[in-house]
Amino acid sequence: MRLARRRKRKSRRRQEGRRILEHIPQFSIESGEDKPVTAARKFIQSEGIIPPALLLVKRNEHTTDRYFWAEKGLFGAQYVEENHFLFPSLKPQDEELVVS
């Protein structure tokens, strides 16, 4: 007897975070001999990347790690998707309405 496979519930908050991250600059790099987070840090340093930015670090042919470069440091992209409201650089630009 085979059980029906349940669909994984998609978090509305994470989906919103993913949509927000689509609009920031992305950089794809290979990790080479370094660990993915070290490769990301070296790339940020050597290229002088200013936050916010998303770094896609290819670990091997099957695995790519995603990092978010913020004013506060380097974070895992999944954490940022779930907690995007904690990052000032991800606030929607249309909130800055000038009242005269």
C-alpha cells in the first residue's frame, strides 16, 4: 500500500522574502579550494562589493550555497528570506514618500 505524498507548505513570509531578494544584485562564484563562506568573503573583499548583494557560491556540480551580504555582515539567504524585515537595506523603496 502506497501513501499519498503530502505537499510541503510554503511559508508566505519566506516567499515574500524570496521576492524581495530577486531585486538585489547577484554574483555567482565558484568556491574552489575554500569553504563556500570563505570564498564569498574573499570575493566581497577583492571586488569591493557594497551591500545589499546576493552571492551564489557553487560548491560542486550539484550544490550551490546562497549568502546575503548586508551592512551587518554575511548571512545565509534562507535566514534572510524568513527574516527580511530585520534588514533595513531590504525595506521597499516606495516607503520613502516625501510629505510637503
